[in-house]
Amino acid sequence: MRRATTLFAALLLAILCSTHPTARADACLGTWSIGIGGSGDNTPSIFSPYVDQPVGYNSLDPISALDEIDRLFRLHRSECPFDHIRLIGHSEGAAILHAWITANQNVANTNAILLSDPKRAPGPGGGGLSSIPGNWLIGYPLAGVDDWFGTVPVLTVCNHDDQICDISAGWWGYVTAGAHERYDFNVWDYGNWDSGVWYR
């Protein structure tokens, strides 16, 4: 009985010493990323090949997507407090991410890339689709435009012929020229501190 107890204690100690630190070290990569796609682009997301954690959500329930970004961000930050976290979103996903950043605008060691953001403030070009009068009816987090990002570096990328992020563009580029898909979805092609507006 004593031998069995000693063997069990040694086995337990070996498991605790070998697996816990390794699992933690493997999860903490130095830089980690979350990606959220647009309406109808959630499983699998266009970001799946390029991010550590794609976000799946119901496009009709953007609040749940906002909550999921928050959960994933805070979970990783608690497990890996020194990791830089990159966030990237496209279309409706960019709008949801935009709202998350506005609500958490002073989180440290984080940056975001917003591709074709409907909540993009005007200049250059027109504002995003959420700037159309009456769009407040769609409610939070999709309604309204702003650039209230606090200390978080945010890079907004908008194609000049993409109606979703520039309502002055009209629908021609969106419908016929692929303006809404002509973005670089690879989060690793952007810098940790890129900010401002790329209007192309």
C-alpha cells in the first residue's frame, strides 16, 4: 500500500511538473491574433488560415459576437499577460470589432485592423454604411460612425470603390469589381502599431 501511494505521488508530481509549464508556454506565443469575418462568413472564416482564433457568430446577433471577442481576449490576456494581441475584422466583423475597441479603448499591448468597416468615420471619402441616416435603427453595436479608439493603434483599410466603408462610392465597385473582397486578410502582413486610414 505504501509503495502504491509513493508511486501515485511520484506520477502526480511528474504530470504536474511536465505538463502545466509546457502547455502554458505553448499557448503564449508573444503575439496572438483574433479574426472576425463579415455577415455569412463565419464558419470557416476567411481569417481561419491567418489567425490563431477565428470568431464564429450569428450575423443576426452582433451582441453575441461582441461578447465572444471580449471573452476570447480576456481569456488569452489572463493566460498570457505579456502577449501582444492583434485583432482583425472585415465588414460586419470590422463593425463589431470597432465597437469593441471603442468600449475598451485603453487596453494595452493590442492593435486592430478594420477592413471595409461600415462604422468608418468620413475622410477621406464618405463615411461607412452605418452613416446613412436612419441606420440608428439597427442598434448597437452596428449603428453610427466614429473613430474613438483611445490609445489602441487602429488601422482602417477602405477601398475607394467599396460602398460598405464609403457610401460615396456607390454600389458599382461592390457589385461588379470585387471591391469588398479586395483586401489583404492576412493579419501578419500588418504591423503591431499600424494606425490611421489606408484609403486606396
